[in-house]
Amino acid sequence: MLLVAALSAMAFFQEGAARVTTSSLNTIETTTPEQAARMAFSASTAAEVAPAEEVATVGGQKLEAFYWEVDGGDEETEVETETAQASPVVVSDVEEGAPSAGKVAAEGPMAKKVKLDHDHKREELEEQKANAKAASDVTPPHIVYFLIDDQGYGDIGQDSDLAFASPTFSKLANDGIALTNFYALHLCTPARAALLTGLYPVHTGMQHSLIAGASPWGLPDKYTLLPELLADESNGGYRTHMIGKWHLGHYAKAKTPLERGFHSFYGFFTGFESAFAHVSESTSCDALDGCYYDLRNQWTPVQEEGSELPFLMGSYAESLVRSHVAEGTTDPFFLYFALPTVHAPVYAPPKYLESSGEVVPSEYMGHLHQVTNIERRKLAAMTLVGDEIVANVTELMKEVGMADNCVTIISSDNGSPRSNGGTNFPLRGMKGFYFEGGLKVKAVVHSHLFPQHLRGTTYNGLFHLTDWVPTLVEGAANNKGALSEMNLDGVNQWSALMGKAEAPRTSVLHNIDLMYDENRTKSYKEGAYMKGDMKVVFGQRYMPMWPVDITDAGAPAKRFSKWGAGEYKDYLFNISADPGEAHDLREVMPEVYAELMLEVEAFIPGMVESAYCDSYDNSAYQSIMDVTQFVGPWMADSSYTCDNQMTTDGGHTTMSRKRDYCVFELLPAEECTEYASSSSALDKVGMGGEAAIETVPVVNMDLPEPIEEVDRSNSAESKSSEHTTADKTKAKGTGTKIADSYGGSDGSMLEDFGFFGR
């Protein structure tokens, strides 16, 4: 009899060798070809091993020891399919210190129980770890990035008052690495641009404000994005998928996800939408003169009214994972899941509602009742929703065998805006601004590739959102030098995360935005820059440090204090000693302030001109959307630029941003009275169950003549005969001649854009 260790005898995986199949094993499951390939000894031997079609596992779990007992011959006997009969003998888990283990999971006619002493067991475990590491050098890991929307520093994690609402985040942190010094950006649009390009916003033209539904601007086409890099065969040939919020431009088809490197897209283009009706910018769209649907599967418009957006997306993510496994591909898997939670409008899922309308999910009833502020309680419910989705996806990946070779990341895109019931306490400020509360967020990275002694620890090195491109492409996927000519702002942190190097980053440019006052008479810069312990904030009005709102259950949450009347100033803080930015050191340490500002000035000559374009009198957008009722491209030229709010030296006025910030509730209410929504119903969209109950017939659309002949089988009108009152979806039917400006007298460009499900 010859005992051959499966993890040290790759001959069994080669063509013609004995191979274990489920036909002979009733209790043993089979793995994918990808898992078989990962059982190679080393980079050199693994390259020579053809993936096995089927390799035994038990219960979908990684085997700690796995042997074949083969009849016939001595140690020199060549084992071949024709002459060998193989039976697996599986050794079960052994507790530390146990002398032996010998449970046989399955027996063939010639199998015998194998007893291993503790020393032999330890040797096998160490060998298995070495094999897994060697395989990871050959097979790029799967990558899943969960980007939470507007989750404040104080809203998640074990030190939050809402710790009960993020158990999966904490679980992954406890088995992964918590990034304690992680910085995102101040706003959604620049954050997503930085994450996917590895460049600061000042180097992509994304430094000013954010993209609204009718905005004719976006991330310039010339920049190569993370999914494009990963999909390249030389970098691993990843299958790249995106779910959720895009927010990097949609005025032209070339700006959208399927044209920027993603193989699939299920999500929405704009900054936020209602959870049940899926109406873009639902709390303010009436003020912007147009409410439209915004949800697509690939290019096909999706109208699933009454279906909760986060759960639709979670189900789609699970289907992607299952499809990837079912295809039997060895290509690595990349999922960028830009969650819609917890961006306003915050709502409570119906399954979390009682007849009173208050948020009470049964398994968390006690915890939620302790959150006395009603808006924060809704935020807690939405945090639970996001956490549940992350749990479902990560557990499924474990179930199908993808988790062992995967890097999972969770972070927010920016701090809380406060208007969603969130808090950044104990940090100062909020989303949209450059104090710590707008920039610093909780983040965790989890992977079985990390050494065991580093799992469950913290990484205190300075880490920026731009660092993920080089960290994932050159680090995790091991494509050394792949980005050497791209001149990225991000730095590769993989070796430091693996405990093999010191933290490589020492400074971060949070942003520079060149501004003018409303009358274009006074120029100034706003933004922030940090180096070591010191941080300079420039061109900002000092902001409060808002604690967690604690009010009676029925009382509204406290809104911002009137901080908006302050003076635009520069500040200097020692972030390590004063993370709450309570002590301005500019006058105490003028030389440090001057040094940091000189470094800020050095960035300005290399800044890319802002791509921002004002959008609130966009009849072209509206004329197209009135036809389609779905947000989507309305221009053919993806290189379009405008300068209606630009000064000769590239600066923007405060007015060019004010309306954006008012729409996204980033300024005190008293500064936004001229932009207040005229519809109280819109404010309720997605805030609870009631807003999605009453329905009225959809208004019949009076289509422009050239469009009537287009197949509209997947359009909003043919898919549904009613929608919610709260949506107030508009169909103006102006009869405008669209074709003259937007290509094709027969409406063909609209078809090309996918408006009608093509």
C-alpha cells in the first residue's frame, strides 16, 4: 500500500493520473477547476500542472489533510488511471494539542483509516499553508470592494453606538486588518474618481463639486480605470462587474460603466435615488424640474417599483458569484459594489416596520429601541441592510470556494452629511468639506492571504483611497511594474499590509479647488493637505463637531447649527495630538504652515482643468428624459466641455457649487431657501413604507414625431401602468425636435444609447 499526500503529489492532478470524482464518493463534494489549480506546491510547479476537473473537499471547507490510499507497488510504482484504484481518506479538524485524528469521511473498497500524530499533523498544516501561498502567486485573487455611501466615522464599527448594526464589518475586521488611518475624499464624485483611477481629483479634473442628474460632464475618457487594468490579460484577465452607484458621468455613452472597463453593470448613474420607486434625486428633482427613473441592468432600463433597491442589488451580486462558479472559469473575479446605503433619503425596509411605522426588525428590536432619535434609528436600519448584503455575498463566496483566494474591502466614500441621521463624531465637520469628519472613514481589508498573525490586527499607516489601484493591481494581483508609466498618486501598500515593509505613504493631498467669491472679486483656494502629523486646511469656514443626536423618539433630529456665516480661513492642526481639530496652530507654528502651503502651491501648476459644468438649465437633457423617462446619455460627444462658471484662470465661483450642495443637503437650510423643493411628497420617497402605497396612472407621454416608431418594449410606459404619487415622474411632451441636435432623424441614437432596452 502506498500513502500519497494529495497536497504533495501533483501527479494525481495531471492528465492520466488517478482522480477522485463524486461518482465514487457519496459524502464528498467537488471543487472548481480554480480550486484545483490553487493546490500547486510552488509557482514553478504550479505552472506545469493542468487544473483538475474535480478534486474532493468536505462540506465546501478547505481540507486540513487529504490522502489517497493507492493499491499496488512500492514507492517507485507509477500510478496511472488504468492500474490504480484511489480512495480518499480525509482527516478531520484537530484541536490544538490533540495527539491524532482519524475520522474517515469516505471510504472506497481499499481505504483504511489513517492515524496521524500531532507532529505529523502540524507538518501537513504548515505544508498546506505554503502550498496556498505558492498558489496565490500563480492565481490572482478575487477582489470585492464594497463602497458604502455616506457612512460616517461614528456610524459603523465596534466603537460606534450603532455597533450592533454592522456585525459583518466587525467580523471581517476581527479576522482581517482594520485600517485606522484611512482617508477617502470629501464628496461622492471625486471619491469614486480617485478610487478607480489612483489619481488625486486635481489630476483628473474632478476636484470641483459633484455630478447632478442633468450634468453634462464626467470623468474624462483618457484615464484608464481599475476595471480596465484588471481585465487586461497581462494583469490577470479579471471578469469585472459593477453594481450600484456610478456618479462619474452619464451625459454621453462613453462615460458610463460598460464603456469604462466593466463587463457588467446593474445600478444607477446619478448621485442617489429613492429606494422603492428608483427615481433619481428624488428628494429634490421637482425643484430641478424633472423626475426620472434611474436603474439599469446592463443597458436595459429596469422598473421594479416597490422592490427595495439594496436587496435587488444584493440578489444580483449573488447571481454574479453563482454564475462565475457555474461557468467553471479560472478567470479571477472583480466586483465593485457601490452600495446605495446609507445615502439619503434614508428609509426603513418594510420587513423592519410595525404598524406604528417605527423601525423594529425583530432580531434587533432591543438595540433599535435604544436609538431614541428617529432619524438615527432609520440610519441604523439602513446600516443593517447594507451589512446584511455584505454578509450574504461574502458567505456565498465562502460556500462556493472563492473566499480562500479573495481580497475583500469595505469603506465609505466620504464622511456623513449629517442630514441622513449620521455622525462623524468624534471628528469635526461633515461630507463636502475638508475637516476630518468629511474625509476620514472606517475601512477594513480581509483576506486569507494575510499571514495568520496579522489577521485581527490594525494597520496604522497613512492610507488613501487612491492607493487601492496600485495595491490591488501590482500588489494583490502581483503584476509588478504594470503601472510604472501611469504616474499615479496612489502608492502600493500591499507589502506593508503583509507585514513585509514599512508604511510607504507619508502625505496626502485631500484636494485643491480654485475658487472665487460670488462676485468674482476675491480668489482663494480651498482644500486640505497633510504631511506626517500636520494638516493644513485652507479656504474653509470653521465647522462644529456634531455629537450623536439624542432626542425623544418622536422628535426630529437636530440639524446643523448656523455655521455657514463664518469667515473663509486657513488652519493648521496636529492630527495625531488633536484628531478633533480643536486647536488651530497656524499662529503658534507659522513656519510649519508656510512649509505645507508651499507644498500645496507646488501642486497647482500640474492641476488638470476642472471638468465641472453647471447643469440646472439643461433643456437638452430634459427633452430626452421626457421621452425615455429614464436617466441616460443625451449627447454624442463625450469630450464636450463648458465654461459657463469658469474664470479665466480656471477658478469656479461659490455660486457654481451652491446649488449642488443645497440639493445634496450639504449647506445649512437658511442658505438654500431658493432651491427648496416645492413638493413635500418628494421628501418622503423611500423614508418609510407609506410613501410607496398610493398609486396613480402614469401620464401618457406625447412623444416627438421621430421617436414614435422606435421599439419601446422595455420602456417605462410599456413596463408599468402606474407609479407612486411620490415619484411625480414628469412627461412634458413638448414635441421638441430632438434629432437635429442629438443625431439621427429616425431616433437611432436613442436606440444606441440603450434607452429602449436595446
